[in-house]
Amino acid sequence: MDVHEFRKLGYQVIDWIADYMDKGYEGPVTPNCQPGDLLKQIPTSPPQEAESGSQVLADFQEMILPLTSHWNDPRYMGYFPCNHSGAGILGELLSAGLNVNAMSWATSPAATELEMVMMRWLGELLGLNWPGTIQDTASTGTLCAMLAAREQVAAINADGYYGKKPLVAYASDQAHSSAIKAARIAGIGDAFLRAVPSNEQQAMNVTALKAMIEQDEQLGNVPFFVMATVGTTSTTAIDPVAEIADICVAKGIYLHVDAALAGTAAILPEMRWLMDGVAQADSFLFNPHKWMFTNFDCSAYFCKDPMQLKRALAIQPEYLKTEHDASVENFRDWSIQLGRRFRALKLWFVMRTMGVKGLQDRIRLHLEMAKWFAQQVADHPQLSLWSQPKLNTVCVYLDGDGQTESLMKRLNETGSVFLTHTVVNSRYLMRVSFGQTHQTWTHVHQLWKLIQDQLAAD
Amino acid sequence: MDVHEFRKLGYQVIDWIADYMDKGYEGPVTPNCQPGDLLKQIPTSPPQEAESGSQVLADFQEMILPLTSHWNDPRYMGYFPCNHSGAGILGELLSAGLNVNAMSWATSPAATELEMVMMRWLGELLGLNWPGTIQDTASTGTLCAMLAAREQVAAINADGYYGKKPLVAYASDQAHSSAIKAARIAGIGDAFLRAVPSNEQQAMNVTALKAMIEQDEQLGNVPFFVMATVGTTSTTAIDPVAEIADICVAKGIYLHVDAALAGTAAILPEMRWLMDGVAQADSFLFNPHKWMFTNFDCSAYFCKDPMQLKRALAIQPEYLKTEHDASVENFRDWSIQLGRRFRALKLWFVMRTMGVKGLQDRIRLHLEMAKWFAQQVADHPQLSLWSQPKLNTVCVYLDGDGQTESLMKRLNETGSVFLTHTVVNSRYLMRVSFGQTHQTWTHVHQLWKLIQDQLAAD
């Protein structure tokens, strides 16, 4: 592709994205398709001769779009928001243009330093005065935190686990599955990851946590890591971080706070209580790529003492040594990966072009949408509200076996909305997750009408 | 940023990238800057009110560009290629527009299936008929392979390491540092990662490997993982994969082949020997984001038996269950991370718009550049060639303490080239890494003239 073709197609792609953002996707928000529907359209071998970029772009529109789940269409209310924005897209585009590897300060001074400042900006929005780095996902962040914690209590990096007392990690039974995955990867093992029971609000039972820690101590095990969740994936439940922190501080146990979704809400003064107790923790994570209008991937990882993380992850082979290593941050030493994209650019574009007030206004709107919708559900004769939403997610159910699942399925089949489910205490719940960048009241009202129509049709 | 502003700035960014690709960066290829040079230009707090996108774009050009290492300028010959291309950038831009989370088939059928086909295409180019997935980096790939191997020999995921025989991993003393990092993260520990000596070509000494494995067996340890490297980071040395594979197969040890850089060269028929023995291994990785004109991040990870990987990494919480889970690939189960970007798009754009022949022609050109340059060095009275380059990287030195480092420093200070170093057997080597997307003979000749001029000025 020569520069002339790049320029021409580049304009076309910008135009397409502009229309996509402005009007949403013209077809169903999620595809009604079967496994293999794309496989059978794409040749099994690459072309020998070059094809035109226009042809690939045409195929993108014809083959890819109809088989895509449109996460950034305002009708998408499944899982969690995964927000792009015009500013975020331009940041990504510039990052792709430069395509630097931000593994070390020396390999890209601007990328490293902008990342430092963006983490400072985010910290200020949250009232958290800790340094940080941008990880790709919360899963990676959880693993980083667990490794930092592990290295605090035992020299596993040097010696491995053999002959040592078992290290034990704790997270609630509502914690994200990445806690299990991290414990496996880090070699802790399911046997030493305790699922702390949660209470009727799906928040961690702190009394149970304390008892479990003490039981492990009596067994001669070494409690080393607790993960508290602010806004669980399933129902956005909120663990009592301050109480958990009290236990961790008293026991000298590392505390990681996973606020992947909910952290964004804490930029509102009236929601700052979400951060209660976090200052007593060791690390804190939230994903601007979820609810803060910043393209995926962008996971903001803060740590009270970066040396904890660097002790776990820093490696210095000869070919990566540079003149300034002693006086700069090399973010490869804060990460699982060596290679790193220039992710700070998109955050810079988003925060500056929206401004703090713009970010707050948009998040406040989403919270109001969730409240309004919850009220309609509560007032409806057939629907039940699982709990009053504190955040962006409303969990809803119908009485009767299979009724909720059936309703959700029929709603999704319209192609006019996409919702996902969870199961809590054996109850199937339909989750409605607000917070998409382009969502307006119109979309909320359309959803509510759609639900009423479906129920009326029963 | 409204759609109108997005469109206007989008065009401007496309224009800027087009010029950047066409002409290279106007200033020095790497900045002559000090730590803090960007920090002092960016306000410590985010703006309260929205700023215009034009202002941010202007600041990008004024503040970010002069402090960036221009990895995609053809004068950049440090480390390894980290290639963008017009097609790769458009793929990234479309991916940013959709911004899907490709964690599961159901969350983005097109992203999952295109990834499957792109891995098939890449496999065909390499003569490797294995399924695969796109990881972010080779570091992550090494970790995935080690975890797959670990779970083959011991139920660490379930039980942890306690009471088990030590598991031992092997890689040459020239292997990438990610082997050490993976062994630490996975809890193997430095104590059980053996650095197998390399020979005078920096290739793994297979006799030593065999002896080390047998010694571990005698100690009652469990050899479980060998990493062979095709194209080391330092000098692009090539381990004898076929011989290593013979040992691994005989002993039932998992073999991972790291060809992060060199794998791209194996798409040339005359370089296919790089793949010798790989079919006997368990997993193989190369990075199209290095030398194959595909934007970072794009690391192609192939595995003979995906169940090995999935046994190590699959987790199925309730909120991620979908209707088709039994009949589709959910690539989250092949990855450290849960969330995944739509990385296959850029590969699709690159492979189709260049065609197999176009890819091969470009790689062949880079190999010729390395050969030509090596010949000039060999013929030069002062310079010495470390070894005949088999790939894109030429290692060069001058006799006399500090002479090579001094030459490299002076070359880099001109801003007309960027080179990095390594140290092998206590000898400081200047590495010249060819393979940038926009590199032509002009750049190679300019480099050679620059070196001659510097030497003449001594």
C-alpha cells in the first residue's frame, strides 16, 4: 500500500468510524450467527499477489461487521462498558503511527513520561497519590499484585516454592475469575486460594476473612495476599475495603483492590466513598478502558511502593541496559510483558478533550440512567430488582424457573439490545449494564419499552 | 469531541502519518534528551474544562515527537525492527473503531474466527500446520508455553508446588530474558531454570543440555520445559532445534521454540531451514510485529495440542458462559489475559495488501542489506565482523577497550542513525539491525558512509 492509497483509505476509515459513532451500527447490535460463519468466507490460504486495500476494506464491511458484537453501539448493555471515543481512537491512531516500543524510558522517553503524568492525573481524580503504570488488563494487574505480594514474603523468584510454608491468598467468592487465574499462574494453586464467603449484598464477609486467615496461621501457612473488589463483575457488589484493610495492616498482608469497572465512578465527589480504605491498601486498579471512554487496552495500576512490584518483575539483560537506567522508570520492570504499546496517548486525548467536568457529567448521567431504570423495574408488577444499584449495573429477574433467561433471550433476539446474565445464590439474573460512550436517554427509554412489550406479549 | 471535530482531526492525523511514513521524521531519529524533559512540560493536573482536540494534536507534535525514539524511521537500526505499515495502521484504526473485546467467540465471533484463519495463513507461510492464537508479546508466549508444560507434569494449578519434586526448565545462556521472567512468574524460580551453555556461535550446546537434564533426573528433579531460540536477541544465533527436539521427544519434555524475530525470515523458501525440527516441538512463536510489517502488538503463538494450553489457562465463571462454548474457541482460554483486542484485523490487512510475494520480496531485501553491510565491514581495515549474518542483524566491533562503544555513541549522537549494543564473551558489540518497513538501499549506504566518516575523523 503506497502513501497515496493509505491517505485515501485512511480518510474513508475515519469517515466510516465517524458515522459509526454518530449513528450506531445499522444492523443488529449482536450477530445472530453460528460458529464457522466467517471461517467459510475467508480463503484458507493467503493471497500470493497483493490485493488492493479498497478490496480489504470492502470485505471488512461485508464480512466482518455483520459478525461482530457491537460493543460500542449504545444498544450494547451486556457484560460491562468497553468504551471507545473519538479522542481515544485518535490517540490509538497516533500510537499506531509512531508504533514505538515503550519497554524502557530510553526506547521512548515521551511514552514513559506521559504514562507517568497520566497516572498522576488519574490518581488526582481518585484522590490517590500513588505512582502507577498502565497495564493491558485487570487480569494482568491482579497477577502483578499477587507477584509483588509473593516476593514480599518469600524469595520465590530465586528459589521456587519447595520446602517453604504454603502461601495463601484470599478473595471473595464474588471476586473476578482473574484471581483464580493469577493464583494458578503464580503457582499458588487453587488449594491455597481461599474463596471468602460473601454476605447477602455479595460483599466479602470480613469476619469470615479474619477467621480464615487465623485458621491458616494456625495451620502454619503464610497468608500473603488479599484481593478486595469494589464493584464485582457479577452484581457490582462492593467489598468493605476499610475493614479488610484493617485486618491486612494488622497482619502485614498485602492488599490489592480491584475496582476495574467501578473505579471510574470514584472520580465523582459524591462517589468518592468508593475509595474508602484504599489508602491503606498496597495496590489499586481500575480500567479507563471500561467506563472512562478510553480505548481498550488501558488498565490503570497504582501501587503504594513500586519497589514491591519491581522486586518481583525487574530483569536487566545486557542488551536492554541504557545510560539512564538508574534515574528513570523502565516500565517493563512494572509489567509481565517486556514490549509495551504507547497507551498513555489515548488517555491524554480523552482527559484533555473531555476535561474533568466532562468526564464527571457523563458518568453521572450513566448512574442516573441506572437509577431510573431500577425504579421502573421496582414499580413493575412482574419484574423484580435484585438490589438497588449503586453503580451502572441493574440486575433484574422474573419469578418462575427459566422465565428470566427466556426473557433475556427474546430481548437479545430482537437485535435491538444486548444483555448478559449472571447467577447468584442459584438465581438467574439479567444484567443491564449502562455506561456506553454514545448512550442517551433515548436508548434507555427504548430498552424499557422493549422489555415492557416483550412482557406484554407473553 | 463531536463527530465533526473527530472527522477533521482524523484526516489531519492520517495526513501526518502519511507524511511520516513517506519522508521519515524530520528531526533526529532518537532524541537527545534528559529524564524529566517531558514531565516538566505537562501540567501535573488534568484540565477541568474540555480543551480542543486541535490543541492536543498540536501539543503532540510539539512536545511528544521531539522526545520520541522513532522506531519506524528507516534510520532506526537499534534493538530489532518494530514495524508499522500503512496496512497495519488501518487495521489498528478499524480495530479501535470497533473496540470489541475478543475474549470469547460469543463476544466477537468475527474477531475470533479471523484470528483462527490468520494463524492458519501464517502457519502455511511457515509450513506449520498447527492451530494458534495471537498473543501480545513473546514474553507472554514464553510464559504460556511454560504454564502449558508445567500442567503436563504436575497439577500445580490445583495443588501448588508443595511436596512435589522440583520442576526444572532449560534455555541457553543466550535465550531471551523472558525465559527468566516466565520461570519467576510461574514459580519455578531461578534455582530451577538452567542456563545451558552456548557454543562459539552462541547456539545452545546440546551435549550440555542432555547432561544437565540427566543430572537433574539423577537428583530426582523433573525436567519439564526446554526453550530453544531461533535468532537470539543479542546476536541472532540459532539453536539446533532438531537435535534439541530429539532429546525432548526421547525424554518426554515440552519444547517451546522462540523465533520472535527470526520466524518472519522462514517465510522465504531459501530460509525455511530455520524451521528444521520445529514440527517435533510443542509450541512455536514469532512476532509479525517485529519484522513482518504488522503493528505492535502481534505475537503469533502456535501449539501442537491446544488442550495443553487450555488445561493451564481455561476458566469458566458463570458470567462468561455462552451458548456455544462447547463448539467454539474462546481465546481467553489460550491467554494470560481475559480481555483481548481484535489483533487479527491488522494481519489481514498486511497479508492481503502485500501478498505473500510482497512479504517475501521485502524480507529478502533486508537479508541482502545485512549481507552487503557485513561484507563492507569484513573488508574494512579497522572494523571486525563478529560473525557472518544469517539474518538481519550484523554485529561489529573495533579492537581496543571502549573503542566500539565510543564509535556507537558518536554515531548515535549524529541523530542520523540509532544503534544498540550487546556484550558477548566480554566483548562489546555494536549491533546493526536491518528490517524497517521503509528502509531502502539509500539508508544502508548512508549508514555505511556515516561509519566511514566517523572512523576517518578519529
